[in-house]
Amino acid sequence: MAEPGTRDADADGVRGGSPLPPDSWGALLDEVAAGRLSLTLESPNGGRVALLAADELTRLQGAARTGTNGTVRLTGRELEILSLLAAGSTGTGAAARLGLAPNTVAQHLVAARRKLGVRTSAAAVDAARRAGLLP
């Protein structure tokens, strides 16, 4: 069953056994784009796809990056690597100090940057400091 403000339909536009008229899809997609409606489409084999407004997607992605209290959740290793970078180490230097492959450190930095919503490791260090995760 759809939640308020949502509408369920299968891949053929069928809801309750009757197909949606082709001309109704434009109006439905306009409602989704305006943030007034979310659609869940289900294929005959049970696969599901959700259509939602870009603002709602951004909100959900932000919620996934943060904990229940709104703080960013970084792993211990991500924090350890950011701490080394904050102290002036390079990614390669952090890898050597931690006994990790440079690519492993790079992947931890990618994850930390994604969670913090920034593009560079320097910006990740700054964002972690602002969030109170680093001194």
C-alpha cells in the first residue's frame, strides 16, 4: 500500500488491475518533480523502482550520511587517516605509518569525503574539524 503522497503502480502503469492512461504519466511526473508525489513502480517479477523529487533524494542521501542526532558517522579508520592528514601527513605517508596499501588509504578518504559531502581531502579535514570529529 502506498504511503500518503505516494502512488503505487507496476511497470505497465497498472494499479488495481487497470492501466494508467498514457496521458496521465506526464501529470504524475510533474507532481513528482514538484515534490508533491512519490511513485513506486513494481515490475511483474517483483523489482521495485522509486521516483522522487531531486530535493527529496538529496535529503535522504544526507540522512544516510548522518547519525540519528545529525552528526556525520565516520569509521575509526577514516578518522585515523583524517587525523594524520590534519597533522601534515600525505596519503602515502599515512599508508606507510598505518601499514596499509596507499590504495586502501585512498578508498577510506573517498568514503570520508562522500560522508562529509566534500570533494577534496583537505576539505574533509576542515569539515571533520567543524563537525567536532577532529581537534
